Amino acid sequence: MCAALSACSVLDGDKVDYKSAGRGVALEVPPDLNQLSRDSRYQVPGGAVTASAFAVGQAAPGAPTATNTLGDVRIERSGSQRWLVVNRPADQLWGPVREFWLENGFLLTLDQSSLGIMETDWAENRAKIPTDFIRNTLGKLIDSAYSTSERDRFRTRLERSANGGTEIYVSHRGMVEVYNNKEKDQTVWQPRPSDPEIETEFLRRLMVRLGVPQEQAKALAASGPAKASSRIAVVNNSPVVQIDEGFDRAWRRVGLALDRTGFTVEDRDRTQGTYFVRYVEPSADKKEGSFLSKLFRSDSSDPPLKFRITLRSQGESTTVSVLNSQGAPETSVNAQRIVQVIADDLK
């Protein structure tokens, strides 16, 4: 039996109840979307620690006093994107963040402190299953008889800030099961849009895990400045995204957009303003499906293409462009697609 799901996207504490697909149904996703090469420049020193290894919630010296700050934790926002800034070293946060995902019902398929990245398995939000009379009686006895048609995966990225603190980004990717023929006897999994509200919910829960009282965490997650505008333009015959923000905030937003849309970031060089990414080119003979669905497909025999996503800033304006693997401006259809995906996520 498979229950059709229909639920509001606004999340409360009782509307999140994840069960990892690793304990049930597995999704076939190309290995290219999961594997990241190691780079010693992002090595997080020290081993994993537990929450008891340090006192959570203690204010660090010089902690910001903005209205979105409590103790040594604050949340920043730009449009639909949010991230945490914590005045603690990354090696003190890796263990608690890892335990946080395990406690919330996830398995980790990527757990690399050297990259500062962890990623969950595909998981099902059991709270989205309707709670009718049959579900309340039969479901308790045969829980596996009920399932939603959606799966979620979350990527967490830790980046060190210049003052010795850590920035924490949580990005969501979703899949939905749909019929692929008129007879409706076969289904396939395909991508669905990322959900900023569920990202915010897990950031709020993570704030609580790091010592922020629950009510204050909820208030902080709901507040934040208005988003800066962005647009697509053409510069020197190449498509670009123009963002009305300085480099630091634009760098964070573009990195989160790449995480959300499933690009494989092989490397990043903040000093040069460059992300090194892999991208699977859509087949010319297959018109069905969206661009995002091509990123997830597992039937492609074409090798992934490598690009550089570069950011160049002047004051409070930043231009995001696509270069090829040799560093030359890219003017192909692929560059236009990549620019469009980034711009759509920044809205």
C-alpha cells in the first residue's frame, strides 16, 4: 500500500519525522553526484568530539550583538537562503553536527571532515503520511505498509571564517516518485525543487543542538534582512549573474545554490573567488525532463564536464560567470543553463 501525500510545506516540530531510505527503499543516484575529492586546504584539524566535550551555549569573547545573535550563534539570511555563523572552531562543531543528523533519523553517506562536508542518505519524512483511522490502527502494526512518494537529502557544509569561527550551511535536495507511462504501472524518481523552509527548520533545530533555547531559536530563524536582487546579463558575449551584494555574502549564496542544485563541487578557492564543479550535459536526443532532472539521471554514458564558477566583486556588486576547465570564458549552451540554475536559486 502506498499513501498519496498531501501536506503543507510549513514545518512545525511535529511535522518532521525522518526515516532514512538506507533502512528501506534505496534511490539510484549517479555516483558523480556523491563523490568529492579530498583537498588538504580544507582539513579540519583534530578528531570528532561529542557534545559533552565542550560547554554548549557559552558566549565567546567578542560575539556579535546583532538582533539575530544569541550567545556565540547567529543566523544570517539573504532571500530564501539562511546559514549559521558560530564563534567556535570547526573541529569543535564537527562531532555535534554529525550527531545532530544521526539523532534526527538520518544515515550519512558522505562524512569527510577534510572537506568540511557531510551528506545524508535519501530519507522519508514520515510525518507527511496522513493520520486517518486506518493509518492509526494498521500503520502501528505494519509501519512499512505506508510510504510517501518523496525523499529528501541534506548536505551540510562547514567553512571557517576569518575570525576563527565557523559558517554552517544546510542545503536540501528532493526527489519525487511519479508514473512514467500511461498505464500507471511503473514509476521513476525525479528531482523536485529544494525547500527553503525545511532548510530553515533544520537550521533552527541545529541552533537548539548548539545551545540556543528553542523559543529564541525559532524567533531568530524567522527574522533577517530582505534579500538582495540578482539578474542574468551578458558580458563580453558570455552569460553572467549579477548580484547586488559584496563578495562575502555573494560567495556564501552561490555556494549554497550549488549545494542545493546538486552540482558536485570538486574544489573551491575563496581567495580567487572560484568554485570548481562537475556537470552532466543533457543528451541532445532526449527532450523530456528538466535540466535539474538531467543532473540526477543515471543512464548517461557521457562523461561529466568540468567548469569554474567565478565571482568578481566591485564594492557591493558581484558578477558570477562560468569558465571552462582551462579558465577561459564559456559561451556554450551549458554555460547558459548553469547561469540560469544559479539565478533561479538566488531569487
